[in-house]
Amino acid sequence: MATAETDWSQRFAKWQAEAQLLAAEAEGNPIALLAVLREMEGVHRRLQEGALRNSLPADRRRLFALLQAIEQSGGWPYIPRLQIKTLLEHLSSEGSDSAG
């Protein structure tokens, strides 16, 4: 019999495999890859602003315990964005590589 933690781990693994499959199918197509990233960001935002916010404890003691658990388990999830500056630096370094 699977534990609740194992069940979540299996479900996350399946979800991650599907995301990897989408990314592999979009490889070489930056527009499609950006669409995949936008969807992931949208899921993150909807979970954070909806279900998570609605699930936060109402009293300080339980909220503090949750914050401790978040810190101990790796911190707050964050999806970093590739900045335009980074893209320009990449293009600049490619230009200097091909010039030499």
C-alpha cells in the first residue's frame, strides 16, 4: 500500500515527465518553448494566488510553523525568468565567437 508521500512523489514524477516530453517536442523552437514556460509560470501563479493563499493558516502559531517548514524544505518556490539583458549578452558573445 502506497503512502500519501509516495503517491505525491509518483504523481509529481508523472507530471514532470510530461513537462519534459513537451519541452523535448518543442526543442529547437524557441516560441514553443516559451509557451511551455508561460504555461508553467501560469500554473505556479494560479496555485500561489488561489489554492495556496486559501490554505494558509489563520493564526500566528500555525503560520509560523508553516514558515519554518517552508524554510526547512528548501524555501519558497520561485520560477526565475531569463532577462533580456542575458539574451543580449548571449547574442554578443556569439557574435564575438564567430568573428574570431
